[in-house]
Amino acid sequence: MADLVLAHDFGTTSDKACLFDTEGSFLAEATCDYPIYYPHPGWAEQNPEDWWTAVKSASRAVMEKSNALPKDVKAVSFSAQGMAVIPVDRQGRTLTERSMIWMDTRPKKEGEHILKEFGARRHYERTGNGFDIAMYPAAKILWLKKHMPEVYGKTYKFLGCKEYLIHKMTGIISKTDYTESGLGGFYDLHNRCFDSELLALSETDGEKLLEPTDVTAVMGGLTSKAAAEMGLAADTPVVLGSWDNFACSTGAGARTKGNMAVYLGTAGWLSITHPEPMLAQDCMVNNVYVGQDTYFPIFNTNAACAAFDWVMDHFCGSLGRDFKKAEELAAGVPAGSDGMFYLPALYAGNSFYSDANLCGTYLGITPQSTDAHVIRAAMEGVGFDLMMGAEFFRGRGALPRQANIIGGGANSEVWMDILASMFGIRLSAPKNRRHIGALGAALNGMVGTGMIRDFDVAGGMITPQRTTDPNEADREAYLRLLPVFREFYEALTPAYAKRTEVLTHGIN
């Protein structure tokens, strides 16, 4: 059998182990789930031992499915959830039974303290971090030091998810990748180092953080014990890998110059790689340094398929989840849904309008409005959220002429056509979209071990299943409607703040 890479697409609720050959061909997969614990409002925890159990189980299962021999696997790598905080001692033993994951927003006060003292805008310009400050390890470590000082005192290093798994595989605790460091809340995007002032404000000893390095770094070889438990050969190289969003973009070809990745999953985003940060004055586009003099700007809408599915379930319940019928209805409505708009702000908006008070909203409903308008407006609402990012890239001269679209929403030809017209570029849906994050991890492994020369080679591994070009008439309609869409956000944001105030203090 050809040389293979075992890629672990390590997400929030499950690990998907996938095997690829050096042509980028997908061979087999196996999935193992693990729970999230929510002991208090705002808390979200997982047990790192559950991760390791899942990784071992998925590894053995995918090897059995594929009939691959342990010697065929030449590298193991990762696409993993980021922004977790796992305190460990010098032997790599966890100091708490469960650890805070990215979804955990308990350190709101700690995050607010950091932003107040440092300045919110200054923090964004220094770090490029555009997500809620409470999600970042800087705030989480400060919370841990205040509420569990004995744990902080015993901590040798704070690990991320894949770094914990790498320790279990190799016995080594040493480094993390640039994307994980960049998501810390205290990493200087421009000087590419941890910022001393932000470390002080988060009361974090820099010695407790892992040293950042490239996503392609070989961290060590599998120990005999780990190899036996995973069904692999001892000393198989383990390559660091990256944050899952960046791995998806890598798998979708965004590390190839002149390409962009568009993701339509539970949330939605679009991203490119660029030789310098792309900070904005009117929004919070997230920027991460990814190594090799390359940055990763990403625009997001917090609810994409999640917002659309809600509409299907609650506004178009008679359709059930008949997405084919929904597409047929949406295709019969002109671009702009005859003036109906949908703000898909179920989860605090997007990179341009980020506010926890925002809610999903339909506007422009008339007696002539139908289910078909409701469905198309839902697709277009997500599209308008992302179109703002595409226009930002266009204004910087950085919008490529084509992009690959991935995620569950990419199965919709109508939605894909809408986005192509909104962005004004060609969109392609690659084959094996559901394994795109794992492919990104595998590519990191291939480059890191010299199985392929570089990421430019990877661009040839992406085979389009469907391609669509923009409709110029629809493009013009969307350009006229985008300012109206933005005005609705601007007008409703203060109204939703008042709504929250009323609900918080009681209506009566």
C-alpha cells in the first residue's frame, strides 16, 4: 500500500480519524464521540482523558476498516478545536478532572478587566483577536488563577487540545503552533511573540506557555505504548497540525495563492491567507499568524446553517427537512427575495455587527410573501453577512477570482449560486467536502515529513464536484441591497439592547 497519513479531525464533540494517501485521496474514516459538561451557565468543560480514549479508539477502527498496515502510516497530524486551557504538571498529568474548552465563557469579568485596562481597540490591533474576549485563554487563565490558585501554582504548562494528545502520543511537552498561540488573547500579531503587558494583565507567567512554531513541525515519534494502543508502529512521526478553522481552509486550498475558502456549516466564514495582517476599522475580522510569513484573516457569521435550519424547522415546518423542495422554492424567487430580508443573528451577529443582544429578524414581509421568500431570504441573509467580508477583501485588492466552498451548506446548488453572485467570483464545491478539515491536517503532515514539497502541491489535490459563476444581474441587485441590509443591523442593534434591558429588569 502507498504511504499514508492518519489525520485526526478533532472537533468539539467527536474525533474523526481519516486516512489519506500522498495524492490526497481519502481512504477511510472512523469516528468516536465524547461529552461536553455544562455544570453552570456559561461553563463548558471536557475531560482530556475522554479525548485520548476517543483518539485511540478511532485510530484502531480506521486502521481495521482500511486494512492498512501500521508501517504504511508515515505521519499522524491534527485539525483540532482551539482556545482550550488544560493545566498539567511536569509529567503531563492534568491538574483538574475537566478542562475549559473554547465554548466556555465563564471568565467574562476577567476578560472585561483585560480590555478595560489595555483598551479594547488597542487589544484588537495588537492581537488581531476578534472573538469574544471571554473565549480566549488569557481570560481563562486569569479566572483559573483567581478561583483555583493552587492549580495555577502547580501548573507546569498550559496545553491546548492537540498538544495534550501529542503528549499522550510522544511523551513530549514542548511547543504549540502559531494558530493556537495567536488565539491566546496575549500574542502580539505583528512582532510574533507573547506581549509582556497582556501577560501581566492576565497574570500569566509566560514560562507556563508553550513555544509557538510552524504547523508542519514534527513533535516526536509515537512511544511504544501509544503505538500499541492506537494500532500503529512505534516512532511514527507526529506532526503538530493546527486550529480546525485553519485546517479546513488549508484543505480547501486557501494556502494556495489566489484562492479563498468559504465555509457554510453551523457557523459560516470566509478566509484567505495573506502576507500581512488585515485589520479593519469598522469590524473585528479575526487575524492569526500561521507561520511562513503568512497571516490568516477570517470573516464570520455566527449562525449559517444553524440559522437556516431554524427557519426550516419553525417557519416552514410543513416541509419538514425536505431541503430539495426548499431549494426548488427558493430558486423560483428573484435575487433580493422581493425586498424581504433576514438577519441571521441567532448567536450575536457577525464580524461586522457583533453584539450579544442581537436576535434573528425578518424584515420586509408583505401580503405577497410566501414560504419561498422566507427560504430564499434565509439563504441570502447568511450570504449578506459574508458578502460584507468579501467586499472588504475586494477593497483591499485581496479578493481572489475563485474560491472553494465547503461545509454542509455547500450541498445546496441554489445557495452556492447566490453566494457566487454576491461575491462576484467563481465558486467550486470540492469532492470529499466532509473530510476537508482532515485533509488539511493530512497536508500539514505530508509537508512536515517531506512527503510532498509544499502547500502549492496541495492545490492540485482539490477536485471540484460542481462549479458556478456569478450572475451579473443578480450581482448588481445584491450590491444595491447590501447597504440596506447593513442599515437594518445599525438601526436594530440599539433597539435590541433596549429589549435586553427590559427583559432583564422585567416587563412589568
